[in-house]
Amino acid sequence: MKTIGTALISALLVGTSFSQNLAFEPANYANADQHEIDVGRFLFYDPILSGNKTVSCSTCHHSKFGTSDGVALGLGDGGKGLGPARVVDPNNLPEKRVPRNSPALFNLGADEFVSLFHDGRLEKDTSRPSGIRSPLEDEMIVGFDSVLSAQAMFPVLSPDEMAGHYSENEVSQAVRLGRLTGDGGAWDLIAERVRSISEYRDLFEPVLPAGKKIGFTDIANAIAAFIAFEWRANESPFDHYLRDGKPLSANAISGMDLFYGKSNCSSCHSGLFQTDHDYHAIAMPQIGPGKGARFESHARDTGRMHTTGRASDIYKFRTPSLRNVALTAPYGHAGAYETLEQVVRHHLDPVASLQAYRLKVDLPALDSATDLRIMDDPMEVDVIARANELAPQTLSDTEIEDLLAFLDSLTDPISSIGRLGVPDRVPSGLLFDQ
């Protein structure tokens, strides 16, 4: 498919209008049965999937906060409340924050999204029996329909996200013992919970072959079907400009010229969804506990290198799609920037921005947190700076305003609230934040 970035740049070079030279091709999405979407909606909001039955997918991915949670680094298990109002539960203290900013879910059902998470640790890989490369390696089970369905279910294995901490429940105990995917493993225990609820058995009946027992991959596939349907973002002003020629504002047009021209944003944010699906080091500030093994005590998050082990991938993170980006603050893999303008300005001179960084986001109070361990260490900051790939550039305040106007034109009002919305109850009967 010819990328939008390439087409628009070509239009700039020949001096003609974008619309005359842009060959728009819609994204391909897998077909999903409405019954599967409906059961996936319930499962997405149901805390039954978490170890302590207190956290659901929607805790960290809610339409009120652009399918994220509205905070830099959230609280999963051990928190209570929703979004910026979420606080520590004094009866179940969390060990640490979730180490990365909760990513948005828009358009993840499109075929082109074949790697997910900030470091791409889940990737489509047809050479593997499961069709997916994951941290589970050879333990990865067969039956996930897509990378998205697998991604939807990895948080249930994370103590800080959904599993709960050691010895708190049967799921967290299984995780601690390394029993993840087989009989009696964490995924199987969660599937058994769902199987034990008659309403879920009834909901899955038209989805699964006759007589098939609800399995963990069936739960994951249903959630993925719901995500793909609920947050498909293809009705933004930018989409209507491309498809129908509907005019954008003068500022947005100027911003689009900058995006695909002078400022060269499209060198990474290319294609229909403004992402090259690649990994880049742009000296983003590192706050929070970092990403390491449970036995490690550092607070680094080395990004793609954490997945590949290659030194050349240090501090590289996946290029995010910019669809609905105006709704998804805070920004960066650790949510270090509170506003879209701040992160745009960071791109103008990443190293200077990193070196001048001061904490710009509110974080839920957590007494055990040491959020600035990396940023308070000049040697650690220097390593991040030396990995940077972006050359400094200069834009005027007016040009930045125009860029922001274009980014705002990527907002789809339909997907921003979701097509089906939040249910008023879930089959488990458990309470969840709405």
C-alpha cells in the first residue's frame, strides 16, 4: 500500500494539492461476529479476569481517558478508583506503579498492527506454532486469533497490573511458580472462573463450536474482537478530508504541510495511522520504576533492547499511532509529558529537552515510589541522550500551533466514546468503575 506520508510528500514536491495526489486506501480489519464482540465487551469490563477480582482491562484502558488511564504511570492491582482519581487501596498496598504509560487502543484491529507494546515484545511470527513471538517463547499456546488477542491477555500475568502479588490469590501464586499456560496455570485458572458463570457460558454458545469448553484463547479472542470494533478510529476530519475532500481548517492544513514537509514528522509517523511500526530513540525522559526483571533493582527502561538484547536497540521505543492523539495524554513511554504541546516541543531538540526536564505530570501518591531515580543521575541521563536519533530543528510558536491543529484533526469523535459504550453490569456481578 502506498503510504499517506509518501503521497503527501510527493504532492508537496510537485506543488499540487494533497487531495489531487493522495491515493487513499482504507485499512483492512478482520471480520468479527457480533456475538463475539458482545461477550468481549463484558469481559473487557469484568474484574473476574484479575487475580484479586478488583481490576479489569478498562481500569487502565477507558474511553473517558482516550482508551488509556489519564495518568503518566498508573496503579493496577492495589489501587481503587478510575483515571487520575485512582488512589492506593490501604487494604492492599501496591508494590510499585505500572512501569509504562498505558497505550491507547485505537485501530489495533487493523491488519497492519503486527507488533504491540512499547517495546514490541509481542509480534506476529508465522515461523512459530502459535503464530506469535512473545516473552513466553515455546510456552506460547496456540489459538490466539491475532497479536491483539494475545496482547489483551498478558496483563493478567503481571503482578502490578492484574494478577496481584505473591500469595494473594490462586492466579498470583501460579504466576510466582511459573505456571502460566498449562493445566492449572494462571490462564487456565482464569478461564475456569469464566466457565463457572452461566451467563458467560450462554454468551459463548453462539461463538464456539458445539460442545467446546471455553478456553483462555477464546476469552482473549473475544476481547480483541471488541477492541477492534469499539475503537476503530476512521471518522476524523483528516479521514473525511482524504475520502470526501471535506476541507480542514486553515491552521490544520498549514500543520499538515509542516507534518509531511519541513518538520519531517512523517519520517517516523507515516502511513494511514501515522506510524512506521518501527522503534526509535528520541531521548524521552525516564520516570518511574523502570522495566526490569523482578530480581533487578535498577529503574532503567531500555525499551526495544529489553526485548531483543541488541545494544543497538537501547532506549528505542515503538512509534505510536497518532490517531486520537489529542485525547491520550500524558505522552511518552513513561508518560513524562503532560500535554501534546510539551511532547511536540521535545521533538524539536530531544537532548536539550531531556537535560532540562523537570517532572511535569501528577502521579498518584505512592510512598514507596522513587520516580526520579534515573533523571536525578547525570550518568543515566547521558546514556539516554547519546542514544538519541533526532537532529535539532527550529519551529516558530505559530508553526507549533499549526502542527497541533493538524494533530487535533486526527480525532475521531465516534471512536473517542466507543460504539457500544460501557455496560451497566457484568456477568460476574462484580463491581467495576464506570
